[in-house]
Amino acid sequence: MNAKDILLQFKNGLFDRNPLLVQVLGVCASLAITTTVSNSLYMGLAVTAVLVCSNLLISLLRRFIPEQVRIAAYIVIISGFVTIVEMVMNAYMPSAAAKLGIFLPLIVVNCIILGRAEAFASKNTPLPSIIDGFAMGAGFTIALLLLGAIREILGSGSFFGIQLFGQSYTPIGILTSPPGAFMTLGCLIALIQYLKDRLQSKTKASADQTHKDVKNKEVEPNDL
Amino acid sequence: MNVKKNIAETVKIVLPLFLICTLMVFLIAICNAVTSPVIERNKQKTFDRSIATLFSIASTEKLKVEKLSFPSNAPATLISAHRIYNEDLPIGYLMEVDGIGAYSGKIRMLVALDCSGRIIDLLCSEQSETPGKGDRVLNAQFYSEHYIGKSSQEISVSPYPALSGSTKTSDALYSAVNTALEGYALLSNDATGGPS
Amino acid sequence: MNEERKENTLLQVSSAPHIRSHDSTQTVMLDVIIALLPLLLWGCYIFGMRALTVTLITVFSSVIFELLFNLITKKTITVLDLSAVVTGLLLSYNLPHTIPFWMPVLGAFFAIVPVKMLLGGLGKNLVNPALAGRACLLLSFSSAMTVPPVLTRLDLFESYLPGDALSGSTPLYTVLSPAEDGSSISTELLFDMFIGNESGTIGEVSALLILLGFLYLLLRKVVSWHIPLSYLGTVAFITLLFPAEGVERFDVVYMLAHLFSGGLLLAAVFMATDYVTSPITPKGRIIFGIGCGLLTVIVRYCAGNEGASYAVLTMNLLVYFIDKITVPRPFGAALPKLKIKKESKPQ
């Protein structure tokens, strides 16, 4: 475990394998709550917290969990941590918890968390698992913040609840509604694919050496 | 032999799962012990604060709230009713009501009434109306124009409070206020819990 | 242009069919524009010159967005087929003349770029671009998209200040919420609706001119009768036999008021008949029209709003399936198995 690996993991989480924009996981909650930037931030932090805790525990118990019931075991662990996060938020950030509403407990079924448990934490030691949780959580949070920022600025004319434009500004209401969420997400996915293509052709041109695969044994989380 | 092996297999699977469950329950229990008093206090605080704003009282220290039970023929949209005391003097009633027929879902209103059944103030505690359209009627200006300071009779004779483009939300608000006033009337007829 | 010259100079050997129509996208679109123009003139007459400004802005921005998209993606320039002009015209006909000038630009962008060009341009779009643009604007700016209840005339660049619009209602609203005392819609109001002497969006008010446009398109064989007639027939049938509460059955005035009010006629004649987003076979077209009619009446009855645009949009999405179930039997192809069995039984 050296600095280069950690950097690679973060690059994966933020860009190459961004959970929302590249793997397109956890879309339901993302589309529903990103009407404002502050909601996106709270959601991203809650998911990151659950992701880090569940990754840690699952990787600690990875030899203890029987193969046949691993999904059930993961779900028990994940839902436990989601309950804990929900309690903590209700106690110390009641307004944020009220805003997220039903989508806070629904983190249990967020595919990112189960996906990382299955694809990474169950096959790696605790330290890389924690780092993976942070990296993926950061990638998810940043994607949510982007979505939330675009939707809040154009859709309600504010940022973090602060009105940006004067009274004369008419917000584009469709962006705060579900079709607007789909369109914004589509545009962001298109953008990141474009960037990836550009980057790939650049690296190909500069060096013949093929891109080294991730060192850690990672499986593509299919049909999760 | 085979049976024994099967049982051993099953135990091998079930036992770890059981232990994991126990561990998680233990963690949740610890968390609950820490957070539940805080959550309870938060709830009480928000309730007190909304009462304070509704009845415009500066400090919530001498506030006393008595939950009232209403008769069985009360409308289903009447969620709860409280009698509010400040410094041991009854200052009015707080009705929690749902307005039905709103544009999207329901709206939940807190309606503060004084002892004679006049509306002191309104507060919307739950709504999901269209921002900039339906929620135009859920604000202090609209309330004060059409509802505040009025009694049941006055509301029934004054012009119908609605904004064009927000008719449905206006209807829901109207139904909520009427339910609250109806609840007050029911309570005042009821000798045990009533204001008379 | 180039293709035409090639056609004339080169001897072509091609497989059947050898009869070719001289119609191109351009001529078809030109016919549609000719059918649409009287509506614009009427709109300018009834709403003042601001209607013209809104229309010009929408048309120009539609064309410019298509041109820009062509240039940026380095594809062939397709603006000369005039489809962008038709999209712009139809979109502006669906807008109230009081709308702020920048909103039609956004609507045109939505109609042209995401709805039409990103899916591959004309012929590949799933839904009618003009209607999608209108839906986008309606979802975004519901108050600016609300038609002023009273007929207001505005000059070229005059901006509209919504007053206390608490009273008054558009004819459509009068139709949708029948008077409580049971009195039906007056014949004068019906006549106004037919002529177009009422408030509404720029191009929807005059039923007479829309029907004349329809007649022109029929005579030029640009559209077939199937979709508009089955669409309007369904609406007429339902409003005649199952009118809203408070209206007597077989009230012809009520039925006609339903047909002439709102954007129903405009949608039935010009939007639902869009080649790209309507079924190919006559049978499919009739199913499409009936579906549109049903949805329109359901929205009008249940939501108290004009449902024509959403009805057509919804049915547009179902065109693929309608086409699939109404595929005609190719000439010489075997009959379906079931029929063959029946024929072979007597032997």
C-alpha cells in the first residue's frame, strides 16, 4: 500500500469509475434529492459515511462471512449502518434529515454500497477498503454536487439557498422536476464520456504503454 | 451421519449470520441510547418553537401544553388538538390539520386559535406544492389578508380566498382552516374538554 | 439541388418501384407553411403585432440552432429542408403572445437540439419537436405560459404586465367547467370560438382557418384524413355521449365547443399528422387518432386542463408499437398459419 495506489484509487472513484456518472449506480436517490446543493451535500456525506463503515466491517469479517449468505450478511451490515447514520442525523442535523426524508433510509438499497462491498471490500484488507469507501463516496458526492448545483442555480436561481439573481430572474422550473434531473444527468454523463475519450486518445498518443489495470482485484459489479 | 453433516453445514452458515446480526443490533442499540434523548428534545423544541411563533410568545419556558381528545365524530383530517397555557393561563388552542385537495399530495397546517375561536396565526408544517405557484398561498401575507384575526362566521361571509393559478392549493388551505374551526366547535360543545 | 441534377444527367438503373414522387421534404414543408401562414396573420390581427415578434423569434432561433448544431457536429446542413421553420412556427402557435421574448428561444433550443438533432435529426425524432418544446416551457414557466383570460392586444415589443387576473376565464375553461345553474354555452361564444375572436395561444384560436389549412393539405395530398378525423371523431363521440357532469347528453353545442376550444384542432391537424411521429399504415393512423382523442378528453375531464399536446406526445411514443401490430401483409407472402389450417380442413 503506497501513495501511488491510494492516488489510483481516488482517481478511480472520482473519475474513471465514478459511481454515478460512469457506473450509473444509485440513480434513483440521486435524481430525487439533487434539487438543491445542500441536499446533495448531505446525501453525499451520508452515503460516504455508510460506505466507509460498511466497507471496513465487511473487509474485517471477509473470512468469517459464509459464501452462501454473503449478500444477506452485507445487507444486514449496511442497513445497520444506515440506521445509525439516520439516528445521528436526526439527532444532530434534524433539518437535513427532514429534507432528505425517505431517501435517507433508502440508502440501504443504494447499489453503490452493496456494489463496493461485493466488488472490493470482500476481497481486500481493511485499509484499502476504507480508502475505497472514501474515494467512491467522494466521487458520488462530487457528482451529486454537480447535479445539484446545475439544478439549483438554473432551476431556482439560488446556490446553497442564497438567491443569486434579482427578482427579475425567472427560474427554469423544469430543472427542479424529475425530467430535468434525467436531462441534467444525461448531459453530465455525456460530458464525462467526452472527457474520458479525449484523455484516452491523448494518453495513447503520448505513450504506447497500455494503461495498467487496477492492482487490486476488482470485479465489475454487474446487475446489482 | 448425513443428517449430522447437514446440520453442521447449516450451523456453519447460520451462526455467522446470527453473530453479525447480533453485532449490528448491539451497535444500533448503543447509538439509540446516545441519540434518542437528543431526538426527543429536538422534537419538543421544534414543537415549542412553532407554538411560540404562532402565539407570538417570547420565551417557551412557562409554556404548558395539554393534549385534548376530541369526539369520535371529528373529521379524519383533524390530526391533533392541544390547549396551550402560558403562565398557567389558557391562551388558546393549537389544531394540527390536513388540507385535502391540494395540487400535489396534502398540506399539513398548524392553526392557532384564541380562546374565542379566532385565528391567531397559521403555519404550514408539510407541503409539496409547486414552488413559485402553489406555495404562493402558504405564506404570512396571504394568511394575514384572508384568515388571521377572523372567526368561523367571518370567514364564511368574506370572499373566497383564492389566487388564480393556485386554486387547488387555496382550496386545500381553506379546507384545512375550516377543519380546524370545526374541531374548535366540536371541542366547545364537548363539556369535558371544551373551552366553555 | 445536386441530387436533382444527377437525376437528370445520369441514367439510373434501380430496382422497383420505378414510379417516383416529385415531393421532397422541402415541398411538403412548404405546403405546411402555406397552410399555417393564415393562422399567423389572424393571430397578428387579434393579438396585435407582438404575436408576429414572438413567431419570428421562435422561427429564427429554431433555424439558427439547427444550423449551429450542423456546423458544430460537422454534419450536412439540413436547414434548407424547412423542417426547422415548421417546428418554429408550430411552437410559436402554441405560445401565448404575452410570453417574455427569451422563453421561446429556450423552447426552440429544447425542440431542436435535444428532441430532434441529438436523436439524429429529422426522421429520427421520437416525439413532435414543437410539442416537446411547448411541454418543456409549460413545465418550466407555468405562469408565463398561462394565456391571459381577457383578449389583450399588444404592440411589437410591448411587454405584458399581468394584472390582478382573478376574474375572467378563457373559452376553454368555460367549456371545461360548466356553469352551475345548468345553462349551456351560448351560440355567440361558439361562433366566436369558430371564427377565433377569443383569447388563446397565437395559432390555436381560429377553428375556421385551421380547418381551411387542413383542407389545403388534404387537396395537396400532404396529409391523409385518417388521423385528424379519427382524433376529432373520438373527442366528438365522447363529449356527445358522455359529457361532463352538469351537461345533458347529446348537447351538440357542448360537443362543438369542445372541438373548437383550446389547442385541439391545431394539434389534430398539424401536430398529430407529423410524418415522422405518426404511424405509417391507415389502420395504425386510426388507432393513433383514437388514442389521442381518448387521452385528450381524459385530461380535459379529470385535470381541467387542455390535454391535446400531452395526448399527442404520449401517442407519439407509442407509434413504434402501433406500427408493429399493423404491419400489412407483403404481396405474395404466406398467410398467417391459423388461416391456412382452416383452409386445409375440408380436404
